[in-house]
Amino acid sequence: MKRDIKEVLFSEEKIMETVKEMAKNISRDYEGKNLLVVGVLKGSVIFAADLIKNITIPCEIDFMAVSSYGNSSETSGVVRILKDLDHSIEGKDLLIVEDIVDSGITLSYLLQYLKTRKANSVEIVTLLTKPARRKVELEVKYAGLEVPDEFLVGYGLDFAEKYRNLPYIGILKEEIYK
Ligand code: IMP
Ligand code: MG
């Protein structure tokens, strides 16, 4: 896999440092609340697992799976819920975990959907943000690392379902996806 990577953007050490800092802030901000961490499958699983391990207050976890209609490189704006939450979110303080916010379309759709369900609060935590590609305005409470407009893989991020298991985040060589 390594030979398909143009450049390592964030090492395992850098990622863990960022994740721990984010978990510390979340633990402080959600003290005394009803925290429910919601991972968005599949990209966020590795980040979500590391984040949860470093959260020091009581919390519940759940997962959603979504898929956007249309081709795979551009989000269409219509999101299909493939797996919904297992339990009611009434009175819970939801924290949606994403791997990367790109156009922001997937998350803004998800937010709208969840806001109809009487949660106490709904916020977003993402490890990566690609501000150059944002198409909709989206309030992201916790964003770890800003990234350039390149195609990234590793630490949960995939290209055609591969590379998710790389422990670092790298830029995929163009000849692989073009
Ligand atoms: P958005 O709706 O455009 O913000 O789409 C976000 C989703 O697109 C993320 O959850 C990722 O699954 C995927 N994505 C965006 N950029 C990348 C990337 O550089 N590498 C891999 N997946 C990406
Ligand atoms: Mg994703």
C-alpha cells in the first residue's frame, strides 16, 4: 500500500496527539451531560474508537451508516440512511463523529434529519476538514486538522474501500484514482 502514497500528511503520533486533545476538550465540555457518541460508518470507525477510549466521562456509543446517491467522488446532496440509530435520542447530547468534512453535504443532511428527533443537542466532531471544498455552511464544533484539497486515505479513509487500515493519513497518488 505504501507505494500508492504520494506523501504522508499525518503520522500515527500526530494523529494520536490530536485525538487526545479533542477527547480532553469533549470530556470537559460534556461533563454532567448525557453524551451519546454517534460514529458515521465506515470512515469514522478508527477515529471514533481512539476518541472514545480517551473520553474520560460516561458516554454511550452508536453508529449510523449513510450513503449518498450518485457517483463516488462527488456527494450528490441526497443521503440515504442505510443504518439508523438503535435507540431513541430524546434528551441525549449527540456528538456525531466523522472522518472528514469535505463539501459538508452529508453532514448537513444528517443534522437536519437528527434535529427532528428531540435530542437535547446535536454537534459534530471531525478529525479532518477540507475547507476549500465546502459547499454548504456547517457548524463543526470540533475539527482536528485542516487538510489541503487532495485525495486522502488511511486511518479509516478509503479509496474504493481500500487503505482504511493504514495507521497514518496520506495523499493517494493521482494515477491510482484518475
Ligand atoms: P461530504 O458530504 O462531501 O462532506 O462528504 C464527506 C465524506 O466524503 C467523508 O465522510 C468521506 O467518506 C468522503 N471523503 C471526502 N474527502 C475524502 C478524501 O480525501 N478521502 C477519502 N474520502 C473522502
Ligand atoms: Mg465517510
